[in-house]
Amino acid sequence: WEGKENKPSKKQKAKNTTRSKKGAKMCRVGRVVVQKRPASVKSDEPLPLTGVKFSVTVVDFSAQVTLKQRFENVEAEPLEAVYEFVLDESACVSDFWADVDGTLIKGLLKEKQAAKDKYDDAIAAGGGAYLMEEDKARPNVFTVSIGNLPPKKEVLISMTYITEAGITDDGEIQFTIPGAGEHNPVKMALPSGKSKYDNEVGSGGMAIEIGLDMTSNIKSVSSKTHPISFELGDKPTQATVKLSEQTVPVGKDFEILVKIADPNKVMSKVQQDAEGGQVVMIGFAPKVESDVFTECVFVVDRSGSMSGSKINSVKDTMQIFLRSLPEGTLFNVIGFGTSYDKLFPYSVEYNDANLAVATDYVSLLAANMGGTNILEPLMDVFKETTKPGIPRQIFLLTDGQVSNRAECIKAVRDAAGTTRVFAFGIGGDVDRSLVFGMAKAGEGHCELIHDASTTNQKVLRQLGRALKPALTNIKVDWSGVGEVKQTPYVLPPLFSGSRLLVFGFLKGAATEGDVVMTAATGGGKTTTAVVHVNTTHVTPGSQLYKLAARSMIRDLEENRSYLGPNPHVRLAEAETLAVSLKYQILSKQTAFVAVEKRNEATEGTMKLREIRLDSFEIQTGGGGRGGGGGSRAGSTNRKLKCCMASAPAPRFAMKSAQPMQVQVRAEKDYGGVPDMKKECKKKGYSHDKWASPRNRQAESAAMAAGPGTAAATPARTVATAGVDFTTIIMKQKANGSWPVEALAVVGMTPEVVKQAMPADLAAAGADADAVWATLLVCAYLRQRYAAAETEWSLVVQKALRWVDKLVGGADKRAALEARAREVAAAQ
């Protein structure tokens, strides 16, 4: 706990006629800032949330969302309500307004301090005021303040934000409104009487309406989370989606999947801003076919807070992760806390010997390394030069917070040319700005793991993405349509199954023509995609050019813009402010403010109330305005009671960043070999001449019975399948095959396996037994553990690639698989 007196400014003392003039004390609890009220102001029930509605328009890979929220002051005193929420990093807020008892007040976008002053002035005069701002220190965290809401009145708050839609591995466009989940129940109330806003938001639930406008024909629209109905529009590229029920309970994720005729088609859209300028959006979602060779480094938090189910789940996941790696991969495992510990001095070749050592190492992992210091192990990885043609991927798992978030994100961004970062935030206390920021800076993806039982699914899903081929060195030639200002200014690698949106602000007169994208596919090859842009065919609305403006602001914030790599801070901030005001989107330099002038001033000591918005917030937010360091001067009678978007207030969990004591086990544990790199290279990255002495005994036992069998890791019961399947996966070899003996765990003896083997395969040679055993294991996993496919799919894919090489391709494998399915079904 830490506190300090928060005294009002002289200006505020002179004009504050409705608030107590006693000082307040600020206290920090984790990421939540609590401002203590004077004792005379009681903390009553939170301000009721009585209705929610989402109105969404999805245009290809962009989505415009208007969110309406109705609140009611049922008390006898005026209230101020303050809440925070987090949007994804691609989102931009473009509109904000309030409707108080039938009076519509539109928010105006102003420079941030000017907007705050206007808000305070309006409340001091007894009027109403409404403020929305983005936290300057924490990316994508927004605060809404509802000031001086009169007694027995209701308010309808509306905001519009624009974001990017996702794409699934199957090429479906994905739009999601995440909920809080079953562990964070949401309390909504019915209006105290008939409400004039019932037609706007319904009553006591959540309403959703979605319009679709695609470049390619819509084939189907589905939802795995809610019953929906949809109707095609006047064109086969348009549709309307509604909930089958008028409203639904809040707290559960809402997701729709849109299947289109050609998901890999390069698309273009043109939109015009208020001044007549045009912006072009180009969308690429390629399917890349090429061999993949990569380096995978698993960096896992071993601090004390990871103890129990967290570290056990991570250990189970890593065992499957290790067996999902393809041949030709380089890999390493690093554990970190206050210090850090490396399995190998540097990444080594993936083979049976090194897999056995890694299996033993992972089985012994414990959450016993003190605090959380992420930067040093990351820098250790970054300093190693990547091998030609082998990109590096880092999988970072952490449940904590750091004091040097900006430095961690910058380090990842600086290494983005050679290293891609996938970040996983575990539990409710993780610093979301850190994990999302590093994933964005490292051109990877981020997953939040609230339930330890889902660790396998989420980590292995991202490994699947990492192992896909990618387009690199992407260039876009806009000369066919004229001169443009492009954003993103620096284009990231594009992995197969992902999508990339590129925007071009047209300068001067635009012409109809072609835009050409070129990229490297690996092995010295290049690919080209051409899309025709018709600048006379303008898409209605404003979401594309506002999304483009948000991309440009992100370029400026990340120092990767047209201003150069390291522009002066004031120059970048001034340019950000200019873009924000021109295109009317919220930024760290601006804020929306709406002021309600009242004929009669609202008097009384204004109370502050908590608002629970768990149901429709994107992620968890926390902290007070201005980065959680305090409130504005003069706000002496406010309390930020909880203001969490998706979780209860976290415990104080900030871990100290102490100087690192690096524990790289090259000299001590590897027998003091003087030149590890030469020895490793000479032995083809094998470990057997320099393995840890404490691992050699375990290694010998492991090699005698097959990789992984000597590990002390217990078999896990997978929640999604309700059954144990990891034991048989642990028997897999590095090349993807299973020995005949591995089938004993499912009750099949070697004699039974060989008796069921097709005759033509039995004569195939020395590897026939292993080929047949491998096909039987794949069939067994598919039939018995279909619900856990996300977790074993990469293991099976690797196995089938090995089989194809031995039997002559997938076509010849098909008949053998059919026989294997019959045998597995009979077990």
C-alpha cells in the first residue's frame, strides 16, 4: 500500500461548489487505484447497468461497433460514475455521446487537458459532463466519466469504435464480443420503471445486431455461442445477423463466423473522408505453400506466483509442445524468475537425444525462482544470431507484472526483424498491456489464459500458427492509383492463414488502377498479387479511413512512421494530435467531452459509484486516470471503487525487478566443456558429449525405453476430452513415429499389431512395423480423443508427414489409414 494526500488546486477550490473540500487519500491495490472518500460519504450499491446493445457493421476485415449502455441513478443524491475498459490494440474510438432524460449531448474531441478542464468546469457550475479518454501510460485502456448525474434520472451512454475482424485457420472471418466468463458473474438490473430507452437497448439484457458487407459472396454465417438468424441482402455479398432472442444474458462470449466464397482473394475498398480525401484499404489473406524450418524458444515464468496448477499445466503443455515440433527445428527452453535458467546454452537440433534431455528438464520445472524479470532472458535470446533461412519464434508464458514494461516491449520491437513473439498471460493478475504489447511488437499473437486447463489448447494453437510458412519483405506498389501515404509504414511478415490490412491515403487526384504486392516466400522465391482499385466506387461510411488513421497513430507511437525511426518526442506527439483531430478518433493526446447545460444547477455532495461492465468488455482494465498514479487536481470527493472490466480487483502482485543472477548451465552442468558452440556443431547439435551430469542417468533410462518414458511428468486428464491421452503422445519419437511397443498403453500387444498389419506393408522393410504402429496411434487419437484435437493435431500431422515419406505420399497412405481406423475402432 502507498498513499499520499491529493489536494485540490487553487482554481478548483475557487469553483468547486458541489464537492467536499476535504482532502482525499490515494491508495494503490495492484493495478486498481482506490480513492478514499471522507467518512461522511457512504459507499452504497453500484450504479445499476440496466441495458446493453451492440450495433455492428463488418466490412470485410474491419468492423464498426456502436455500444450503447443505459445506467440509472436510483439514489437521492447526484452521482459521478467512472469506469474503465480495454479494447484490442487495433481499435479506435470515433464517437461518444450521452442522452440524459431525453436530452442528447454529443461529445467533442479536444486536446486532452482542454477536455478535462471543460469537464471540471461544467460539474463545478452544477451542470452535467461526460468524458472519455485513453490512458497515456497504458495502451488501449480507456476511461469514461459520467459527471453529476441527477437523482432519479437515467443516462444512455453511446460510443463507437472501429476495429479489425479476425480470420480463422479455416479462412472464416471471425467477429467476437468477448464476455467476462463464468468466474466473473455480471449483475444487471431492470429499470425501476418504464424507460424511454427501451427501444434503444432493450431491458435487463444484451441485444446485438450485425450487418455484413463482403467483397466475396457470403456462403454461410454461424455462431457456436448463441442462436442467431441471418438474411442475405440485395447482393450475395451482404447479410444481416440478429440474435434469435431479443436479448440474451450478459457475461458470455458472442462470436460469429462468416464463410465466404474466396477467403484468399485480395480485396480492396475505397472510402472518402469529410474533406473529400480518399483512403484505400487492401486486404491480403494468402495461403502459402512451402517447407518451414524454424527455431522455437519456450520462455516460461517460474516465479513463486506460478506455483500449483499454473506450473503443472505449463509442464504438461510443454511435453506436448516438444512432441509437436517438426524435424529440422532448433529449440530451447528457458525458465525465469529473479534470475533465469537455460536448458541448452543456445538452441539445438530437435532429435531423439535432445528430446530426451528436454523431457527430463521439463518434468523437474518448479515455481521457485523468486520474482518476475522478463527482460534479461529475452535479451539473452536476442543476442544470438539466427541461422540463415530459420526464423526464430519465442513462446512467452507469464502470470505477473514488471516495472519496466516499456523496455520489454521496445526490446521485442527492436528484434522483430529476426524474432517473432507469442505471449500468453496466465491468470487474472497478469499485466495485459505487457503481454499484448510484446505480441504486437513481435508481430505475433497474444492469448489470455484464465483457466489453467485451457493452456494446452491456446499454446498449441499458436504453435500451429508459428509453424506455418510466411511471406516476408512485403512491398506494396501504389503507382497504379497515384501518390499515397501508406500505413502501416513498415509491413510485418504475413503467415499463411493470417491476414494483413494495408491502407493508403491518396494524395491529390486519384486514378483507377492496379495495386501490386510483392513478397518473398523463402528459398529465394517471390510471389506477386495484383488487385484492381476503382476509386469511383466509394464504400459508404467512415470506418475505413478512421481505421487507417488509427494505424498511422500507432506507427507514430511505435516510432515506425514516415517521420523516421527516432523522431523527436514533441514532433511525434504533435503529429499524433493533428491526425487525431483531423480524423476525429481518440488518441493519447485527445479526449471526448460532452457538456450538459442545465437551467437549474444540480446541488448536493456528488457521490461516485462503481459500474460493473464485465459482460461486454474486451479485457480486464485497472488503475486510475492518468496511468493509475492519481486523480485530477480537485477531484476530492471521488472513489474509483473497482472499475475492473472483466475481473474482480486483483491482489497486490507487483513483483520486484531485482538485478539478474544469470544461471546458464554451460560450464557447471555440461562438464566444463570450453568451447560449447564448436562441440555442438561438431556433434550435429546432439547433447550426448556435454549433457548435464544430473541428466545422464535419466537420459540413459529414457533412451533405453524411447524418448520421454523416463520423465517424471504424470499423465494428464484433458478437460476438453475428459480422458487421459498424454501417455501415448509421450512415446512419440522426434521424427514423428511411434514404436510398436507404444501401443501397449492402449491394450494392443506387438503380436496383435503385427497380426493386423496389411500384407503389402509387412513386406515393406525395416520401418514397416513403425509405420503401421504410427497409423494405428493416429487413428486411435482421432476416434477416442476428438474433443482434444487442438492439442494433438500437430503431433498427428508430424507423424503423417513421416509416414508419407516412407510409403510414397498421401494417396498411398489413404488405404492404409482406412485399415488402421478399422483396427482402432475394434479396440
